[in-house]
Amino acid sequence: MSVTTANLVEQASEAFLRHFDYAPSHDFRAPGRVNLIGEHTDYNDGYVLPAAIDFGTVVVAAKRSDNLIRACAVNFNEEIVTLALDSPMVSVEPFNWSNYLRAVCQQLQNRGYRLVGMDIAIVGDVPYGAGLSSSAALEIVLIRTLLALSEAVIDPTEAALVGQQAENEFIGAQTGIMDQLISARGEVDHALLIDCRQLTSTPVPLDPDFNILIFHSNVRRGLVDSEYNTRRLQCQAAAKIMQISHLRDADLALLDRFADQMDTITYRRARHVISENERTLLAASTLANRDWASLGELMQASHNSMRDDFEITVPAIDGLVALIQERLSPGMGGVRMTGGGFGGCVVALVHKSQTGQIIEHVADHYHAAFGLHETVYICQAVDGAFVAQ
Ligand code: GAF
């Protein structure tokens, strides 16, 4: 168990003891993720290349003899919520963290899992709203906990699908499968090339001479859900015009044959996804071959495509990427926005010899240019929730 996980378990256990008056018997953890390349490709049945990171969500738990779930959320002032497993799961308005618990309980029960009552305490250190999948980490750790204490087994891919369905149907965000899949199945020191149609993955070793740096822009993400869902619809519209089920099945030549039947926005949205799929496949092999010059170029092209064709970046994110590029020597790494967009984080893979000067350069210029302070995370790739425990 890493030091950070041990600290989270300790924090959650203390809250558990304080509120429930006895010690928990189990602990589980699910990681957040950083996507190295392959953005908005998952719901187009395409490819993504994320890594699970050492920021995550921990649950400590103990079985009860009735059918109640008492849950304490340490990050939300240790608020306690009690659910009865034999009552319908109903969404709470205004939106409350416990909707994630209600959502996964409902999905598991719908699939025939017989859940038992339990007390749980939850704590996480994935920054909220940063595009690092705090919600997927929460869903996956809850699924892991609920099933382990109910003495039921689930395949990790099935667990990811339960999390995604909970998000789509109960929470109302039409997200793809990437975040839940990497949180469940990530591998230490590796990124995973995930085929989001087959739901298969290939581990790609990360180069130990390079750091994964995440720069949080601290831009408040606005209109994320509506813009996300709009992008999804635009992709579906493009696929329909080309008479294919998903953009995964198109290449740029096919897109150009149909260009005059699409408005420019639909064309550009499709061009991002089609070219991003190609870049992601290439990035997986360049990463495996440690061809850093090519990987840097692919990450740059991915960022430009998100900025110009998919239009999901914001000025502060573009500025962060430009600042990092100014100090990144050719062949020493790459940088791009990561996650759903409209704020959030930038991921930089940086040779360890350049890490210090890049962090310093951003610290010297980002605030002056955008009036915001960045937060920097140096991450390790870790195992997913269904791999580690
Ligand atoms: C969010 C979604 F949850 C993912 O499914 C994915 O679409 C991502 O945005 C963009 O690549 O994290």
C-alpha cells in the first residue's frame, strides 16, 4: 500500500470510528486517471491511452446485519447518509455526493446482485472538476466495496460498465467507458491502450526516465455536461451522414468524400475524432519504442485538434501548453490538454532532467498571463481497483 493510500485509509478509518463507534474490517481503493492521448474517442468506439494515477478514492467498510447502508463522506464535512437497500434508489436534488452511491446500488441491483447492509466511510484526493476522473474513481471503489462485502464477484470490465451506466442513466452525464475502465483495470508503471469497441486493452510500459506531470489550470469548468453531450451528438450526426455506426469506422478519405454533405462544424468534429484515433494508435507504439520526438509531435497535434476542430480548450489551457512547450526541448517529452475539456488539466510527459525548469517556467509566467495559480502533480501510474486488491 502506498503512503498516500495508507494516509487515506487512516483518515477514513478515524471518521468511521468517530461516527459508527467501531473499527472497519475492510478497505478498498480506486484510482483517478490521466489520459495521455485519445480524447473524445471512447464514445466513438475508438482508442484511448490513459494511465491510472496515485490519486484516488478510498472506502473503509464493515458489514451490518440489516439492509441499511450508512455512508460517511469525509470530503463533504463527514456528512452521513443512510439508504435502505429494499427501497427504490432516488436521485437527491440539489445534487449530492450520495447520488453516486445510489446510482451504483441501483445498477448492481438491476443486474441481480444481492447487496448486504454495511457502514462505509469514503475519502479521496483526486481534485474535483479537474478532468482526472474523481467520479469514476468513486463509482469503481463503491462497486468494489459493495460486491466484496456482499461476497459477490464481478469481472473488472463488467464493473466498469456498471459504473458507466450509473453515470449515464442516474447521474445524467453521457460519458464513454474510458474512465471507469482504467480505474478498474489500470496497471502499475504502464498506460493502457484501450480499444473502446472490443473493451480490450494492451499495457504500454512507461519510460522510467520521464515524469508524468499534471498541471491543473484551476479554470472553473463551465457548461461541461451540455458541451460534452453536444459533442457526442455532433459525432453521431457525422457518423450517420457517412452511413457508419461510429466514427471509429471512418478514415479521413471517407470523411472527405462526404464533406459536402456536412456543415463545417460537423466536419471538424469528425476530423478531430478520426485523426485522434490514428494518433492514439501511433502514440502507443511510439511510447513503447521510446520514440520521444514522434510522441511529442503527436501530443502537440492532439492538442491543436482539440483546440481548433473539437473546440474544447480554453485560453488558459492553451497558454499552459504553450508555456510548457517553450521550455521542452525536442525529443524530451510532449504536452497536451487531458480529459473532457473546458478547463481542467494539462498532461506533460517530461524527461526528468527538464522537470524542474518546466515547473519553474510555468510558475514564473502562468499567473501573470491568466491571473490564476496552477497546481502541479507529479504522478505515478498505479494498479486499478480490481488489479491491486
Ligand atoms: C470524460 C468522459 F468521462 C470520458 O468518457 C471521455 O469521453 C473523456 O471525457 C474525453 O476523452 O472524462
